[in-house]
Amino acid sequence: MKKKRDFDLIIWGATGFTGNLVCDYINKNYNERELRWAIAGRNEKKILKLQQKLKIDDSRTIIADSSDKDSLVKMVKKSKVVCTTVGPYAKYGTNLVEACIEGETNYCDITGETQWIRRIIDRFHTKAKEKNIKIINSCGFDSIPSDMGVFYSQKIMLEKTGKYASTINMRVAGAKGGISGGTYNSLSNVLEEALIDKEVRKTLTNPYGLNPIDKQFGPDNSDLRKVIFDTVSKSWIAPFVMAGINTKIVRRSHALMDFMYGKNFAYDEATLTGKGIAGQIRGYMSLIPIFLATRKKGSIIKKIVDFILPKSGEGPSEKTRINGYYNLRFYLTADKMTYVSKVLGDMDPGYGSTSKMLAESAICLALDEIPDTYGILTPSVALGDSLLKRLEENAGLTFIFD
């Protein structure tokens, strides 16, 4: 039995761009009687400034450092849950995960760093499971809409037809938003690691790279890398930049659920670019940002991109966040019949929506009745129907089954 904690939730990295948004959201939507929460970071000056903005007292501010594990253990023992926005997680996240397991504190993040998730699975999954701790990765745009979209779609599919879909093809029908310096730094770090580490490349290219080691099999191939005509959506499609993490999270969920949808269940993601020659051209044009963002460190192109994009701690304006959106379609196939479900988000995916999804995931983890699952988990496996309800009622997501 865990001892009573001072807080339900601590926001680690509260002074960063996304951390600020999470704090603003919670401060606006939850009072102290509903949720006992605190802010934490390593920079005392920034924490005090945020404390004044949020109008919270000294007892709800904590100073700790990601390089000082003792300070992290001391921090996590104060709370039921720690949610973190401090990336790149491969650089700054491992000590916190280890501290949470040692301190018997549940954890959630917004990482899209596949190679780091693989490392913490290998190192900590068994320990977390033995201690009944939930370590939940990817609680933002990567990968809640995909993971919970499949969870929702298969749930309704079973209710309506009596069977699960054997194949789901997720297609991004539309999205609008901005990018932050933190996200770009995390992507750059993944690519840098892949250049020098064969094991990282192996994880990134393996469709089942996040599955348990004895469950890395199935019908899926590598993520789409070219523009093709898609017979399922009857549209041209192009690579989706988040597919590399999203598809692996969905497949890990399925493996952790002991292949509930069948061992031949297949899942992939791509971006819809339209019909006809115009759609094909838009598909090729969509490859340009991916090409620019994935150039080698030190190259002229990379230096130009680094100069243009936001620096760490910077991100899209409030207007950009509010005016953003996303529209994801899930084409479900069973016995040669196709059904369509949708996940719609009411703000820009990377920040406006991500901050709400992370906040609600953390609160769900702290307060709600959730499945008895433990270890290094995915959102759907860790939080299930309780999170689905919070996303629909509070976080601005809409789930539709046509």
C-alpha cells in the first residue's frame, strides 16, 4: 500500500513551452479540491515566475534537476503521478523514469522518441510491473489519437458487427498547426542517434520495434516512404511524419493486450493528398518538409532549417494553436467490408491539443478507476475507457464511427 502523497500530480518541466500550456490548462479547469497539483523544474527563477503567473503558493513549487537522481526521487515521492514535458527524453528522461519506479510513482510523458522507449522497455518494464507502477509514454499527438482511435474503433466495431477489424488504415485527412523548438530538437536527436547506432536504426526500421521481444511478428511492413495511390481511401497518399512512432505504439498496445484483434491484425498510417494529378502533385510536395527536417547535422540545409525553426522553449502563437485542428480517418476492414471512424481535434495537434491530452492523461492516472496493467505501457492499455471519456468530455477530441 502506497503512503499518502502531498500531491495527486506534479508537472515536471512546467516552465517549458508545453509545460506552461499544461499548467495553464489545469489551473483554468481544476480547483484545489478536485486536484492537488504542483509545478517542478530545475530553474528556480523561472519556477518562481510561473508560480506568480499561476497564483499558487510556495508549497506547490519544487526544484529538482534531471541530472541529480536523488533530487528526482525526493520530488516523485511527494506525488501519485509525475507528468513530464522535458525532452529530448533520451537525454533527460531516463533518470526520472528510474526515480519514479524507485519512488513507486506513476508517470506519463509525450515522447515520440522510439529508440528511447525501446531502451526503457528493456531496462525497466519488468521492474515497473513488479512494483505495480505505470510508466506511460506518448500521451500527446504522438500517439493518443492513433492509439485511442484504434481502441475506440475496435470497441465500436465489436459492438456493431460482433467482430474486430483485421486491418485498420489510418489516414490524415487534414491538420493545421505549428512546431516548437523542443519537438524539433527531439526529432533531430533521434536522427543523430540513428546515424551512429546500429541498434537504434534496427528499432526505427522494425515495424514491431516496440513490441515485447517475443512478440515482434505480424503482417505489417515498414512505414510508407513514397507517394502512392491508395485503394482503401481511393486517394493519393504520402508518408505521415508521425507514423514511425504511432504505428509502433498501436502495435505495442495490441501485443500487450495479447493480440486481442488477432495475430494477423495489420495497421498503417499515411497522409491523404487528394485525387487525380493534383493529389499526386500535393503528395510529392509534402515530401519537401520531411526532406528538410531530416538532413544530417552540420549540413548547410540543416543549418538553414535550424535557423528558421523555433528555438528550444519557443512554439506557435496562441492564435495558431486555437485556429489549428486535425482530422484523422480510420478505415476498418473485416471480411472484405470496410467501415470508417474518425478522430477530430479542436486545436493545433502538437501543442494546443497535446497539452490537453497530456493533462487529462495525467489526471486520469491520478484520480480515475483504470485497468490493472503495469510496466512500460501505452495510453490505451494503461488508461482505457476512463481516458476515452476524458478526451471526449474535456480535451476537445471527438470520436465518430460512421
